[in-house]
Amino acid sequence: MVFVSVLATGAATGSWPGEPERPPKVLTGHVADEQAYEPRAGEGGTADSAGELVSRSGDRWSTAYSAREYESLQQMLAGRYVGVGLWIKTDRAGAMEIAQVGADSPADEAGIRTGDTLRAVDGTPVAGRPVTEVVALLRGEELGEGARGSTVVLALQRGERRWARPVRRVELRTEPVTVRQDKPEDDGAAAPVIRVESFTRGSGAEVRRAAAGARGSDGVILDLRGNSGGLVVEAVEAASGFLDDGVVATYDLNGNQQALYAKPGGNTRTPLVVLVDGGTMSSAELLAGALQDRGRAVVVGTRTFGKGSVQLPKALPDGSVAELTVGEYRTPAGRSLEGVGVTPDLDLAVTGDRDAEEEARTVLSGLGSGV
């Protein structure tokens, strides 16, 4: 699997202020993310001091941002960003492939489709460039606030056809949590599917509401497949939807042991299956591992990515921000996820290629109804 971007995620609140003040010292993390919204400074050369600090650290998870990029990051963590509605990734040949097109986005309205090749942005060839740099071009980072409403010309290819299309940049909003109630075609359990794309601000509360609304149903399917992580506090809030107090995770912070706890009052009775795969990362792994260790859920899918380190933001005099690794998460049972990931209780890589959601409903059928 080719991961297409690095998305810094953390529990800092508010947007980056106009004056380069130090952001709050709160837990952050960054994970490879297929939703390539944010450029990473250091590759683009715009966060000089932070880039140098990150380079010296030699850590794969540390990331550097300019002040403007950090502000954009905070906006995205709030569920909004300026762009055209494209997800991109690099294919094996180094070409820039459209991985996903947002429904009803400017890119969608322009006829761009998943699988198309992005050849150039405003005349700048993109093949072989870092995905984060291409994202910066798509979003018009150099325009600042002027990017909203501006037009970018995209050169595309589909098979043998090549064309160019102007696309307008707009402010887009993400919908990180969706709830679906489908009736199974077979005898599987009728259970709502809570799909969590990422842990942006407010997503944890949405999961808690959905979990509370599922009381008395045959079960719940919590779908974390492809969830590249996000705000740690939101993942803990989501865990609170299915737990009644207790440890969600521990972590080392500069050698000091810390703990994250669930809130009381969660839905602890309704059977729960958590779906995971190799794209389940960081705080999403933290959530899956906590529910597994606490005996609250059966985890179904394939082994998760294995990103279990902790980063903290450090503001520098030039306004850039470096996120540096300071420790490592552990599940309630003391397992480290770094480089290991979460191993499902039912590993579909071993049992075969049966549809994960069908498998989840079969598991729920054997667990009984919640009350």
C-alpha cells in the first residue's frame, strides 16, 4: 500500500494565531493518511527552523510546518479546508493518481474520476514530486486566504485521453462520522454501522451519540478501516461511547507515565465488532486496541499499520512548528503498537476474502442482542 501524505494530528485547540505564540503542550501524533489535504513543510522548504530540527531528529514521525501550514492544519482538524476535493497518491511508476474524488466537490463537477492521472497543476508537472508538495499546489498555499475562490488548472489523463480543466478552489467540509442502518441480506445481525473516517474535532462526541442510540439493537459495527488517526482526545471520547470509565491507553511523556481514561456512562451492553485494516493507524489503532484489551469488542479485519508514537508541537522563533516524537502509546494491557499494530481476533487475511462487514454481522449473530 502506498501512503500518500503525512497528516499531523493532535489535541491542540483553536487556530494558529496571527502572532507566532507557542501552541499548547498537548499530545499530538501524525500519521500517513490517504486523504492528502495538508502539505508537509521541510519537503517544501517553507518551515526552515522546524525543518532543520526535524531533520536532525532523524525520526520518521516528526514533522515540520510553517505558521501558515499549521493554521491550515488546525482548520482541517476542525473539519474544513480549502481545496478542490481530490485525494491523491503516487502509483508504482511515480505518477500522481487520483485516489478519490469528493462527492459534489468542484473536482467531481469537473468530471474528474478516481483512477485518473494528475499530470500538472497550473503548468507545473507533478510526476515524481512529493504528494505533500502537490497538495500544496492544489490548495494554493502560496495564496493564503486568497486561495478560496481562486481557480487552478489541472492537466489530467485517462487512458490515452489527455485534457486540461480549470477547477475552482472552495472551502470544503469533511464528514468524519457517518451512521448507516442496513438490513442484512442473509441471517446476519441487523446492526448500525458507525463509520469513522478520521478523528477531527467533534467526531468523538458523534460516535458517543451513535453508540447511545444503538442501545437495544442486535449489535454495533464500528468501522475504522482506512482511518489514519487524528486527535487523540477524540479517539478517547469515542472509546467512552462503549466503556464505563477505565483506562483507554497509557503513554510515556519524556520518561513519565501518563494515562488516558474513558468517561463513565458508555454503552457497555450492546455487542460490538470493530473493523480494521492496514490503513487503520495511530489514534484509530489506540481505540481498536483499547476496546480489544478491555474485552469490549471483537476486532475483525487485517493487522493495523503500527503507528504508536507520541508527538508534541514545538513553536520556533520564525513561526514554524516542529512536531517531535517524545514517547510511545500502550494499550490497557500494556501492548506497544509501534511497528506491530493491532492483530484482529478474526484475521481475514487468514480466513479468506469474505466481505468484512458480512463477517462482522455473523460474529454479532453469535454474541446475542444488547439491552
